[in-house]
Amino acid sequence: MKGVYGSACPMIRHMRRPSQFWKLTQVSKAKTEQKETVGGFLSTFFWALVIAFGLRTFIFQPFTIPSASMEPNLIEGDYIITSKYSVGYGRYAADPLPFPVKSGRLFERMPKRGDVIVFKPEGRKEHFIKRMIGLPGDKVQLVDGVLQINGTAIPQKVTKRIGPQDAKYSGAEILVETPMNNEDYLIFDHIKNNPSDNSSVFTVPVGYYFMMGDNRDHSGDSRMTAAQGGIGFVPAENLIGRAEFILLSAKDDFSLFKPWTWNRIRGDRFFVGLR
């Protein structure tokens, strides 16, 4: 009997080994699958970041309008989309990361007079958005509020069109200004006989642009130096993109990640073109 039990015990222990091996195999397989899942997620996340960074750097970039200087066309709280390829790639193309261009632009395309451009003024960290008024070599002047380019007055006429209801200066007179390329746009005239309605002649240097806000009486732009509250001439390499359209617009304290703030979205400013 002792011999039987003695011979049976090893058999019982031997019979249990496949079960233990199966459990170890399952645990090992689960760990492998877990590593593959984590690795797959990290790989997907990495490539998603690469694609997003590439799109933001070379194709499109969103911005939010923080001020009233571009009323009545852009108001505070507008979320706009800019195209990078429309102007080429300067040193701020991948901002805040450095872009390997110290001067000039890669695949440069000169913006047209009247384009709305996002840029960084020289010596400033903030992004600005203004209308491109003067090309390199142009002579720009304001006479009694009328824009003159190379000695030619740009036609203006009063319109009965109503500005955005939420515009900070909604009571301003709205004018239609038609530059030389005949693509007209709206401007605000809020203060009659404002000192900024008359200026000296600005000659735009080669490699620079002259920018102005559409809210002419409330815009710090190329008419003033940085010491005067303006931005001066804007270097070509500081251009970032051309504004294409308003994606959406919202009032104060809106956040896409806070559903209780979605009622602050302005229902009349979805996908509004800027060209």
C-alpha cells in the first residue's frame, strides 16, 4: 500500500503541472497583450500628435480674437481658422517651437492688399491680427479718414448694413472700403475728426508690410510705433497665416470642455467666410 501511495503521489503532482503551466501561460499572454495595447495606444497617440503638429505648422491654425480692433468683421470671442500655406512659412510657423528660418520665408507667397493676416510684431510675444494695407514699397497715408495708397484715395461709402450685435463699438458708422483689387470690406468710423484720421506718408520698406485694424479709431497698428502703442512695420518673416473663416463665436467664459457654457455660442457666426 505504501508503495502504491508512494507511486500515486508523483502522478498526482505530475497531473497538476499542465494546469499550473496553463495559468502561467495565460498570465504571460495577458501581460503581453497588455503591453501590446499600451504600446499601440502610445504609438497611435504619438502619430496623432505628429499629424496634428504637421497640420498646425503647415496647413491650418486656429486663433481666438481677444479685442475689438477688427470690428465689425471680427469681434471678441470669434474663433478663426488661418491658412499657413497661403503666405509661406516664416520663423513663427511652428510657434512656440522654433522654425529653421531666420530671415525670409519658405515657399513665400505675397499676401494681397486687403487680406486679414495673423502675425507677431517685432519684439512682441502676442499674436496680432490686422488687415494688410501696404505692400513693400507702397506709400500709405490717411487724409481726413480716407486711406491713400501711392497717392490714390481708396473709395469709401457709407452703408446701412448693421454690424454684429455683440460688437463693442456697434454704434459706429459702417463704411465699405474698396481697395485696388476690388475686394471690398467693412470698416468702423467711431470718432469723427479723430487725430488718427490724418497721418504722414508711410513708405513701406522692402521685406515689410503695413497693417491696419478695421476699427480704425480703436486699433494700435502700423500707423504708430511700439512706443506709441502701435506695432510699426511688420517683417515678412513674422507673418503666420491668412484668416480664412470664423469657425464659431462665443461670449465670455465659453469652453468647449464645459457643456454648461455652450449656451454662450453665438448662433449666427458659424463658418462665416472672411474672403
